[in-house]
Amino acid sequence: MFGKSVEYIQNHIMLKKIIYGILLLFVFVIGLTYTPAFAHLRNFAKWGVHTIHDYKTHPTRLVKGASNPQYWPLDSGYNKTAIPATLLAAIDSNDTHAFLVIQNGKLVYEKYFDGYNPKTLSGSFSAAKSIISLLIGIAVQEGKIKSLEEPVGNYVPHFKEGDLAKVRIVDLLTMSSGSSYLESDKSYFSMNAMAYYGDDENYMVSKMIAKEPAGQFWEYRSGDTQVLGLIVEKAFGASISDLVATKFMEPMGAEADALWLLDGDQKHEKAFCCFNGVARDYARFGQLVLNNGKWGNQQIVDSNYIIKATTPASYLKDRSENNAPVDYYGYQYWILNYKGMKISMQNGLFGQYVYIIKDKNAVVVRLGESKITKPMHHYQPENFIYIDAALSVLK
């Protein structure tokens, strides 16, 4: 009997140790996930895998639409010219949700798929990078930023340290910061993960270090755009969402409110992505660039900045193409040379595109998702399908 009691006590003590151990482990894990270095894991578990509908689950800030919306006038040939069946089938089969074509400031073609309509919000992913570029242009125009040659450290304290102190604003615009941010790193502990799922974008930026000299090699880095976002916040003393509302949405007559995704603690907009708007309002950003920064009688962004933003930074080298000069990227805008035309683009993950076709005085918007992932010279091959489809209905 006594032996059984000792065994019972020993088992009871062991059980208590196991329970305490589990509790301590639980507290430890919870504690870790609430620290900046691990918060993104908690948020990933809560928000799930990224989609164009993340505005429904992530924290957001309102980007207010215009008090007096300016609705797109319809062209006399609106939706009267059909896109060839083979191209339309390709568009539809690639999970397209919205396809719009505007020429001479009028809506020529408009089609929605899979239950989407003109009032449906869609995420932009990296197509939003171009909007951040336009804000930088306005900051220079208004004297909030003295010059694109200014050191980034004048606005972001972390960039006062070491070789990062040599990085200029223009290096961020052209994806040539030389920083350690690695876009291809998809691990759970990457800066990519921290940027999209973390609690504080400023914390993520603080992890960036200099990898190579700035202003020499092009390498796509979402981190560069996030730093631009911090510069915008500092220069204007306002949130990106409020700035986009007052600088763009109001004067351009945006017809719907938009949302911009925030980091977990709602400190900063995810500047490298995450504007969520309706297709017709995406088109306004394209029209603004088509008009060289002018909307009606108002010069919203300096025309010289627009020209530079949509001109390839050819002084940079592309390692992936044997150090060839960059012929496809300007200031957060892609440039596609196709059929003798220089087409400027906003380009986002899953196929969020705004094409500016100056030769046709046209803007094309394609929103949705995408099944095509293999790039060709930095472009998704689907781009050519969408542009050909647009050309088929343009005059």
C-alpha cells in the first residue's frame, strides 16, 4: 500500500511538471509572437495566406473618395467592339475580375467577371508602388523634399548608419538601394514576411543593411518602396492614406472610397503594396500619368517628374541579364516596349495592371488573379494578352 502511494505521488509530481512545462511553453510562445521579431507569425496565423481580398481581414485605413465624383464619360462606341474570342477566352480563363479600356478620356470598353462589378474593391499589391512614387514627386514639387539626391537618412534615422547613409531617395525609386532586402526570400522569417505580416514597418526597415553600393545595380526590393513610404510620412507629417485622398482622390474625382492595408499595430501603411480600390479609380492614376501629371486644369504632379518616372533608369545594370542596362524600370514604374510603343505600367502580384499607352492616348486596367507565374524579361507573358485585347478595341 505504501509502495503504491509513493508511485502515485511520483506520478502526480511528474504530471504537474508536464502541465507546468506546457504552460510555460505556451506563455513563452505567446510572448515571442508579441515581440516585433515574431509578431508576423501571429498575424499570419490570424490573417491567412495573402490574397487580393486582404482588406476584409487586415487592419486598414480609409482613403476617402471625392466629395464630388467625376464619372467617366462613355465613348460613343462603348462596349460596341468585341474583343476577339480567343483573347477574351484567355482573359477570362486567367481569373480576370475587371478589364477596362479608356481612350481620349472616355470609357471605351468595360467588362467584369465572376460576380465583380464597378463597385467591387480589389487589392493592388505592388501596383501601389507607383502611387508612392507619385507622392514623392509631389513632395519634391511642394518643397517637402529638397531633391531626389538627398540622403534617405535625412528622413529615416536607420539610414544614417554605415553605408546606408550613402543611399539617396532616387536609389530607392529605381530599386537600386543595394540593401539586404531579398525579394526572393519566401521563408517565414524573411523581411518579406515581416513587411506583409509584421506589426511595425519601421521595425522591418531597421533590419535592412547595406549589401552593395547604391545606384549601380537594379534589384527589385519591396523594402525600397516601404522606406519611400516612411519618407512620405515624415516629409508631409501625414498618413499615406490621407495624402492619397487629398492629393489624388479628391481632385481626380474618385467615385469610391478605397482602403489601404496597415501593419499589425496600425502604425504605417504597407507602402510597397496594398491600395484597394475600384477598377474605374485605378484608371484615374493611369490617366494622370497619361496627362503628364495634370488633371483638368490642375498640375497634380510635375510633368518633368512624370517623364523621369516613366523613363528607364538605363544607367543601372541588370545582373540577371549579364549587366545589361536596365530598359524596363523607372521610378517605381515598369516600361514595356511592345509593337513599337513604350507602354508604362503599374504592376502588381496576381496580375494587377494599369497600362498607360501614350501612342493610343489610352489607359487599360486589368484586375484579378493570375495562373501565370513565369516571367519573360521581368514581365509576365499575360501582359501581351491584355495589351493585344485592348488594342483590338482602340481606334
